[in-house]
Amino acid sequence: MFKHAQLESVKTWLSDPAYDALPLHARIQRAIRQLILDGVLTAGKPLPASRGLAVSLGVSRDTVESAYGQLHAEGFIERRVGSGSIVSARVGRSPRRGTRPVSRMPQMPVQLSRRGAAMVRGDGVGESLMPRPFAPGVPETRNFPLALWERLQRQVLKEYGTKALAHGHPQGVESLRRAIADYVNLERGARATPERVLVLTSSQQAMTLCATVLLDSGDRVFIEDPVYLGARKAFSAAGLECIPVPLDADGMRIEHLYDTTLSAKAVFLTPSHQFPTGATLALDRRLAAIEWARRHHAWIIEDDYDSEFHYAGKPTACVQGLDEHDRTIYIGTFTKSLFPGLRIGYMILPPQLVVPMTVARTLLDGHSASIPQLTLARFIDGGHFGAHVRAMRSVYAARRDVLARLVRNHLSDFVEARVPVGGLQMPCILTCGLPEKEVIESARLAGVDLLGLTALHASSNHRAGFLMGFAAYTADEMKAAVEDLAIVFRSLKS
């Protein structure tokens, strides 16, 4: 029979709530396996008879037999007629096994590659999948026409049947590429054809592809300062040197691309709504960026992440549509215009990049799921996408105004709001002398999520503050959160 300590170890597996999802025989099997792996049960050690162990554990004999059968199948024990079950001799040949339990060594810090360290530096995994006020960049999903989407998806399944379950084309289904090309040509002034569209899972994947396919480790890329953190991480992880370029009210100061002594092979822009300032890149600067790319055989990476939501007239035409030299890669996404769970983004590529980018994409994840692509194509072609965007533009504009009023009424002693003309978030500058990090952490503990501005800057020449997302939150939700934030500020100032 087992010794008392060994029997208690098996009983622990049976009573531990952490293993409730496992059937009884699997818990017994894993408990005995662990005793063997730890060296408590050594090669040749006899195991209790199944009947006796069943009585000791208060389970049926069949349950113990099932556990022993799995241990035998995995090679941990040997079963001999008339001799019972013993720990396999193979266990004794393992270099890990000993006659005493293996001591638990303290966990050593993991050694990441330089690329891995660049990926994870400065950011943790979000604690909750449900956004809290005022997490930025999150669209409203409670108003999404889900019943319509379900009806279109049923049409797709009825028409395509099991074909929709197969591998898709790595460039994306043709109907969606055509719908995307028609949309960006009409709404964004792009120069797109279905053949130039590459459907991806996200704009982040697009930036990773640009960084790894177009540039080599050690190459330089000009970035806006401040800049979207995901872009800087994608470029840094690929081993690129990011050269920050300052902004003003008209966006990136493109003259720095010409004046600098540091040459670069690409420039990253968010020209429609600069992230996070909300500035729009002036036309003369767009043309200057295109000319710089032509002269230097460089690339323009244009991230048009939320241009649908412009609240004062129509947004200006995208850079890609102005570029007659095919040096611009246009990146778009449906994450913010529809819903994050859709996981569909895209690139409009110069003709010469379609094949290499598509091949490179197959090495990342092969292809995007066909059913969401086919459903989205119908959603766009049926005019539902345009209708949804127009409806949400009105909702978001009203929520922006509500948040601006709330900040003015409750937080004016602490921050200065920069009300944007578009986008899903509002920058606020700290005016009360409190440290940005302390404000953000205290707000988080109070149930309010803010994105600090400091992490978005490459230089130290900036003012502290944070972004407040407003798109996903009702007026009542924002009011309660702003009042909580006001309490946080007053407690920090006292």
C-alpha cells in the first residue's frame, strides 16, 4: 500500500477545486504520475492493488483501473498478471529521476530575445476584456445591428455551405477585396483595385509586415512624436531605429525628413487623425512627404485607423490617393468602425508589393477566416456599413460633447481638455502639477482607465496628461466616471 503521505497526496488531487473539471480517474492518474515524476515512487516500486486503493480513496474499482490503464499506456507503470502494477523501469533511466523528491528550484527570470524584449517592454496584458471608462479607441458595440449581421451570415452559410469552412485565399476573398476597394476609392479618395487589397487580421499585423518585409534590422524609420504605441513596438521589435519627428497643429513637420542628417527608409503617418493629438496633416505636407518618398525610394506607411469618425465636415483625402509614384502603403481596419471581435484589417498595396506581402502573410497565420469576410462583404455591398458609420458618427459626436462638458464642469481645476474634431478619444493635459503616473494608477484603482501621454512620446519635450475614450460609453456612464475621477484628483491634491 501507499504510505500515508502518498495516499494523502492523491486525496488532495481528488478534493482540490482546481481539478473539478477532470474526471475522478484522471485526477488519480495525474496524482500518481506526479509522485513518479517527483521521484517519490521509484522504478520497481509496487502500486497498491486497485481494489484496496479504491477503498482507501472512496471510489469505485473501475475508476482506479482506468487511472492505472492510462498510466500503463503512457509508460509510467508496468502491469503483470499475478504481480500487480509497479513503477516502470523506464522511469529509472530518466536523468531527472532520483530516490528523493525533486526539489523545487526558484523560477529564474526568462531570457527573451532582443526582439521579444522590445515587444513586451512597458506594456502589460489588460486585466479585463470589457472596457471601462475611459479606455481609448474602443467603439460602441451595444448599438451594432447584430440581427442584420446574423441574417447575412446565414445567407453566406446557405450559399457557400462547407466551402466556407475550407482554407481561404491568403490575400482575402475576392468579394471583400472588391468591396474594400470600392469603399476607400469613394470615401477616402484612394487609388485602389481589388488586386491591390490584402486582407489581414488587424492593422497591427499590417505594421508588422511592413517592418519585416520592407526594412532590415538597423534601418531607420521616421515616426510621429507622439505616436501610436503599437506602431513603435512593431518597428522596434523588428530591430528598426525609430527617429521621432515633432508635430504642430498641421501634423508632422515634414521638413525634418529633408533637413535631418539621418536618412530613413520609411515614414509612419496617421494623417487623417494623428494619434494621439488629433491633428490633420496639411495638404502641402502630404505632398511633401510623397515627394520625399519618391526622391529617396522610401516608403510611406499610412495608418488610417478611424477616419470614418470626423465631426466637422468630410475628412481630407488619404495620402495613398495622392501618391502617383506607388510609394504609399495604406492601412485600414474595421476594428473601430464596426467591432473589435471582427478581427479584419487590410492594406492597399503598391502593385509591386502585393505578391511579397501576401507570401509573407502566409508565414504569419495563413489566411483570415472566410465566413466573417464573406459576411462583411455583404454588409458593405448592401449599404449597411455606410449607414452604421453615419449613425455612430452622430452618436460619437454627441458623446464627445458630453465628455467635454463633464470635464469642464468637474475637472477644470486639474486638466485642460483638447476637444478633437474627430476620432474616439480626447486628450487632456494635466495643469495641477500632479505626476501623470500617480494620477493614472489612482484612477485605475477607482475603476477609471486612462492612457497616459508620456508613453506615446519618444522625446521628453511634452506635457503630461492622458487620453479619455468616449465612443463606447453612455452619458450616464461617463458622468459617473468623471465624478469618480474628480474625487481621485481631490484626494491626491489634499
